[in-house]
Amino acid sequence: MDLTVVTYVIYLLVSIGLTVWVARTLSRNGRIFIADVLHGNEKLADAVNHLLVVGFYLVNIGFVTLYLRSDVAVETARELFEALSVKIGVVLLVLGVMHLGNVWVLNKMRRRGIMERQQTPPVAPQGWTTPAGA
């Protein structure tokens, strides 16, 4: 079998495996933030969490498949490892950026929710009397 094809297979297995692992981690731990932002509405938190995971899969697996093609023919084991290191390294960087983006958005949502809960509406004045002579 051609080593270029072996490189593609290994790249796809590792990249998709990493994508699934990061998505599951984000889903499991991000759900807590989403539930907090949505004031404990569990059904809505699960729905939003699922939508975020699907979007994460679409973006990352789309990138992995678009980045599959290699212009360099892989003919030796050394070239196989070099090609894999570059491809998987780029995928890891993209996954990291996506992860940081998700954490940033979830944190922004959570902070906004906390600020909304801390704000209390103004209370109408009570016990005021009109000034003397008015």
C-alpha cells in the first residue's frame, strides 16, 4: 500500500478521534455553564449544548477533511511522520482555538447572566412626605 494513503488513514483516525474527545469534554463541562446562564433551565441547556457540539463537529471535521490533501508524496517512514506531525499539529492548533473560543463565549454568557441576576429593579420611594409649605 502507498505510504501516502497510510498517512491519510492515520491522519483521519487521529484527527477525528481528537475532535470527538474535545467535543465530548466541551459538552460535558460546558453544560454546567450553559445551565447557569439559562437560570437552571435544563432542557434548554441540553438543547443549546447539543447545537454547540454539532457545530463544533461540523467546523472541525470539515477542516480536517479539507486539510487532508498533501502535495508531497510520502515515500519513507520519516516522511510519513513529518507529514503527520504537520497535519496533526495544525489540527490540534485549530481544536485549541475552537476550544478557547467556546470557553470565551460560555464565560461571556455566564458573566452576563450573573450580572442580570445581581441587578435589582429600583424600589419606589416609601414614606415620603411633601415638603412643608408646598
